[in-house]
Amino acid sequence: MNKRIVLSIALLILACAQGVQNLDEPNSSESMLVIGRVIIEGQTDYNITEIVRKGNKIGIFGLTEAGEQVHYYAYTDANGYFALPNVPPGQYAIQGVNAYIHQVGTYTLYNPLEQGGSVFRFNRGEYYTFGGEYFPFQTRGRVLSLQNHIFRIMLVNRSLRPLGHQIYPRLENVELLDGTVLNDGAVESYYIDLFPSSAWVSELEKSLQNL
């Protein structure tokens, strides 16, 4: 077997093992790329900490330029990032996050996206209704970054309590509950580094310039 083919297969296997995503190339000159990152910090009243990056199910609600309401799902990779390539031009926001914490089970962080600003609420189980009119982030070119979200929750007597929700355009010296310090920059930079030959790179670079 050709050595280059063997190397490609090995890299693909490694990428799958680490939960790295694929990024579909643009399918038209108008399609958009929606990206973001979600990390969930969980802590019990016994000071047991769990940081959840991989496998969070992100529900994205959108209103296209044609006036159509749409919704999509994306899953976070091993580092907490998600991407939705080739969605119609429009406005998009995170409506829900389905996550699993060992001490809690499956739960949902849900945002009604009400005009004037909304906050995420706890919702037991997985299901919620899509809809709303609040879209806090602007598209820059053909890329919409929903930015870096860090949710912090606490479990006390099996009851969930929110401790905070922070949004960062760039992660610089951000410390998690387990002591990890994040200096990962903007979400755009992650995808530029991960897929340097993608046709999306020029659009991601334009988005970074306008950050």
C-alpha cells in the first residue's frame, strides 16, 4: 500500500479517536458557516468537578434572509467546538444545549431567545421548542461565530443550581474549575488551524479581522 495512503488513514483514525469534526466545503457562494464552542463545568457539593467538552448536543435556531425559521443540531468535538457549514444566509443563535454529567444524568440548558436578551434555564430531559427573536451575534461576511460559552453549574442534593454563564470572543487566561487555563483565542482560529486547506479559511480570516 502507498505510504501516503497509509499515513492518511492513520491520521483519519487518530482524528476520529479524538472526536475531531469534518468540515464540509462551501456548496454555494452564499452559504454560511456557523461556529462556536461550549464547555460545561459541573461541581457537586462534595467538590467533585467534571468538565464536559465532548458530545454536547447544540440546538441552533435560525431565521433566514427569506424569512424562514430553521433549526439544526451540532455536536461538540473533544475540545468543545461545533460547526454548521452550508446553512442559508440569516441570523442564528444557540437555543439549547443537551449535556450529560455523571452526577446528574441528561439535562438541557435552554434559552427562549426573547427580545431584549435572554438567559439559559435548566430543563430536565432533552426536549424543547425552537423559536425566538433574539440573535445576539452578527455575521461577519459568511461566518457567524457564536463565540466561546462556558457554563458553570452545581449539584446540591441532586438539584441543579446555575453558578454562571460567561461568553468570550477570545479565551485568554480563562481558568476552569479543574485548574486548566485556556488561551485558545477566537473560535475562528481553531478552524483555521484544524482545516488549513479548506475553502472556508479565507472567510474565517475575514471574520477574525472584524472581531
